Amino acid sequence: MSPRYYISTTILIGVLTFAISYWQKKQTGKEIFAVFLKVVTAIGVIVGGVFATVWLLAYLGIAQSGFFL
């Protein structure tokens, strides 16, 4: 993958972490880290769900293998 995807994902996670932390009035590093872990977990679940759906569609023959890429 291109480095721009890693950079944009890192920026997205950082912005979401600090926006949610500010919105929920989290101030300590421990609280912000907990929000960070929740954001990373949520993004991982979303991406994993998309890839699982893509794999299932390819496995069932509904879509061609690699159509998501």
C-alpha cells in the first residue's frame, strides 16, 4: 500500500481520538488512551467487516476475486 494511506489513517485516528476526547471532556492521558483504543478497535471492526463481506461475496461467486482492490 502507498504511504499516503498509512498517513491518512493515522491522521483520521488522531483527529477522531482528540475530537471524541474533547467532546466527552477527557483530560488525563489514561482517559485519552482509552478513547484511542476504542477508536482503533471500531475502525478495525469496520474494516474487518468490509473485508469479510468482500471475501464472502467472492467465495460465493457473486463478485470477482479482488474486486474491492
